[in-house]
Amino acid sequence: MAMQKATIGILVLVAVMGVFMSVFGSLVATQKITSSGSITAIGVAIYQDSACTTVLSSISWGTLNPGATMNYTIYVKNTGNIPVTLTMTPSNWNPTTASDYITLTWNQQTTVLSPNSVVHAVLTLSVSSSISSITNFSCDITITGTQ
């Protein structure tokens, strides 16, 4: 009788394990695979100084006479991890007619800048000698690094 109870106990245990396995699935094996890579980062930062310690956020051109040309030095740093081609675009002129009389250029258009490199750039603002009716102006200057 004791042997029958032990056998029945073992059978019940096997049955419970069988139910457990069928309810919760079969045995599972896993393997972890490590992964690494790099992400392409494109970025430029504009500074007032060659050591790239003071970020440039605005430029004041001061008072300009008709026919005047003024230069402003900036430093452009490639903060990404791939070379970029630099472009500069003035936009949002205020008043809108200012762009008919005032031009903004620079000496680094289409320059390729390597990662972590810095380039000395000169922005040149030229005022037409025929400018009239504009006493104040503003514009946005966008410097872009493109892959």
C-alpha cells in the first residue's frame, strides 16, 4: 500500500509537471548577442573666438553708410562625426526690401569641413550706394553643414 502511494505520488508529480510544461511552454534556450555601431551626426557650431569657447548668437553691424562694406569674423566648428559642406544663407530680411540693397556673403561657401575641425570665416555685408528709405534692417543668417 505504501508502495502504491509512492507510485501514485510520483505519477501525480509527473502529471503536474506535464501540465505545467504544456501550459507554460516547452524548455527555452536563449543567447544574448551584443551590438555596437556608430550613428552619423551632422552639426556645426558658430563661435566668436578661435578657441571656440564663446558661442555666437547674434551680430550687430552697427550704423552703415550707403556704399559701405563691413566684415565680421566668425569661427565655424564641425561638431559631427563626418565631413560636411558648409553653406550660408541670409533670410527673413526686415524690411523685405532690404535684400534689394544689402547683400551678405562669406568666404567659406561650399568649404568641406572635417569632424572637429574649425574654419575661420568672414561674413561680408555690403550696402548699395543707392539705398534709400531703409534706416534699420535685420536678417537671419543660417549656416548649414550638409553631408
